[in-house]
Amino acid sequence: MAQFLHSDAPDFETAFSELLSAKREDAVDVDDAVAAIIADVRARGDAAVIELTHKFDRLDLTPGTLAFSVEEVDAEVAKVSAEDRAALDLAAERIEAYHTRQMPEDAAWEEDTGAMLGWRWRPVDAAGLYVPGGLASYPSSVLMNAIPARVAGVKRLVMCCPTPDGVVNPLVLAAARIAGIDQVFRIGGAQAVAAMAYGTETVPAVDKITGPGNAYVAAAKRRVFGRVGIDMIAGPSEVLVIADETGDADWIALDLLSQAEHDASAQSVLITTDEALGRAVMEAVDRHLGVLQRAAIAGASWRDFGAVIVVRDLDEAAVLTDRFAPEHLELCVAEPDGLAGKITHAGAIFLGSWTPEAVGDYVGGPNHVLPTARSARFSSGLSVLDFLKRTTLARMTPAALAAVGPAAERLAISESLEAHGLSVRARLDRLNR
């Protein structure tokens, strides 16, 4: 049974702290196994990837069948209904339009000294997208990862998506084609991450890897970081809903369950100023769990990690929300814009009762790859910036160096870096001559 808490209860702080610190992932130590997989792929390339795919996905491949052929993609895409294709196209259009607005501008300016300073943005050359296979194979994630890369100007984009027992999701390949992915490899796990990071005879190395995965994928991304860039280490999904007396109990219950059905380790929390609404939401959750297809998963999530918290006012709700720093935040209140202004930490905010988080997963436009496990305190969701690098620019004129060079020389001397100081002094001496 989900917790029902009151912020004015004597033991609330203890209960709330426990809710914040609840461990929602299995403590499986996979790092040693992942290290061995990465080392094997680095040493043996395709052969290691093929053996590991046979072992974990029960699929026999050759170097020539690691990637889907154009004809295979054509055949799978042909299975997609017109209605599903139209939905993917609409999602892609909205995601592209939103992320195009994120593109930063180059800048340069001249100081009073005559020095020119600035920066420029350039894309990474190649990016690799990891898409989980099996039950967690989501075409929406293909679009959310690939389209920002394309908008950023990435020249080469590859995707790894395991197909356990050879089962393919046609929608995933359709999304890959819509997004302009160059190659799709039917491999997964830590071996796919290693292949994209270091390259094999068949799988080309990339510069950045994005996309979610299981514990092995997460551990592999941690290990290859530095060799390549990564987006984030994503944990189980989470949603926090703030509601006042205007909230609709049935809608809120479904919003909470929309995250709970992702994973038994997902977390759904309601913070409300109206106790009656909170109790009505709990009743509605139980009613929907009676008919939901993924009731076993959603029910476990709600039972183990769900909560309804009754607070004094929306100001207190904002304070508690910032402590949560939720991945998804819904503001089902009469004045959502005003409340949003009081909240600092959230991966994505959905304003008003007519903006369910589920729309954001598909066709809202903003990215659905978001920071979890309170990491919204210091990080952001996926964007075009994840596929861009900023390079700074500087040009000194003789006059500018004369103005700022002596300070640079002085600081170099204070740090006992003699050659640093001399490289500036040599130019200043010529100016003085």
C-alpha cells in the first residue's frame, strides 16, 4: 500500500527522508562482468560481439548480419500501419521543431583593449544510440535520441538495438528511418556499448553514446566514459504530481500509474493541499489497478514506492518538490505558471491538468530523456547541446597584450611556472623595444 503522509505529523521528516532515500534499484554488482565484456570486445571485436549475442540474446549472427540490411529495414517498415506511421511522423515533426529552437549561436566581441573573445559550437562527428530490446523497445526513444543529434548536425548516427530470439519491433526500425539513422545493429548489452565506444571490424566507433538500458548497459556507459561522451546514467522512471482542490482524482491516478507501469522500481508521488483529493486518488489508483494490463508491475511500484503527501499550502509543496528534484513534474493546480516559478529542480514540468506527462513521452516536443534519482538538482534532459561542443576563441592585439599581459606574467610567477611567464614577457619586451 502506498504511503499516506501529512506534512504536519510529528514523524513526517523521518518518513519523507526515507521516501527520498528509498533504494529503487537492485544492488546487483555487475561491474566486474561488464569490465570483462568490454575487454573481450576490445580484444576480439566482432567475434566477441557475436559470441555474446548468442549467449545473451539466443541469436546467431555473422559479421555480415550484425546490422540490418536496407532490404530488411524496408520489409519491417512495410509492416507498420498507416496510423502508426502518421503518429511517428507527427512526433518526429514536433520533436524536430522544438529541438531546432535549442540550437545555440556562435558569438564574438571586441573588448576596449582591442582583444577579440568569443565561442563557437560544432557537432560531434558520430553518435551512437542505444535502444533497449524486448518488452522495453520503444520507438519514441529512437526519435528522442536521434532527432536532436541530427538537428545538431551530427554526420554519422548508428543505433544498437538487441533483438532477443530474433524478434524485431517494426516501429523501432520505422522510427530509425524517419530519424535518419545510418546503421542499425541488432546487438545489445555491455557488448554493444563497448563496440560503439571502441569500434570493431564491423561496428564503427562513435564519439558519444546516448540512450537508456539495463544495469549492464549503465555500467558499461560508466566505464567507457572518457573514451566517449555519454548522456547520463538513467535510473527507474518517476513522476511527482502537485494538485490542489481543482485536481481531477481519476486523471491524477492515471498519471501516477503511467509511470508506475514502466517498472516495478518506478516511483509515483502526489503532493496535495486537499486531503479528500488525496484519498480519492488512492481509491482511483486501486480501481484502475483492477483492470490495467500491466497491473502487476504498476501495483508493485505503487505499493513499494508510491506516496500521497498532504501539505499545508502550495509553497510547502514547492519546497518538498525541490527536495525530490523529480524527473517528471505535473502541476495540476489552478495557477500552474505561478507555482512553476517557485520550483528550481525538475527534469520536465507539465503545466496544468490538461498536460499529462504521457503527452511529453511522445508528441509534446521536449525531450523525454530526463535526469532521474534526484539528479535534476545538477543536470538536464537530453538536448541538441548533448551533441555539440563549445570551443572558445581569443585574439590578442599588441595593445591588448600590453594591457593584460603583465597580470598574466605576474600570476605565472606566483605559480612558479617560469616558461608561462616568459612566453608573455618575450612579447612584452618586443613591444617595449
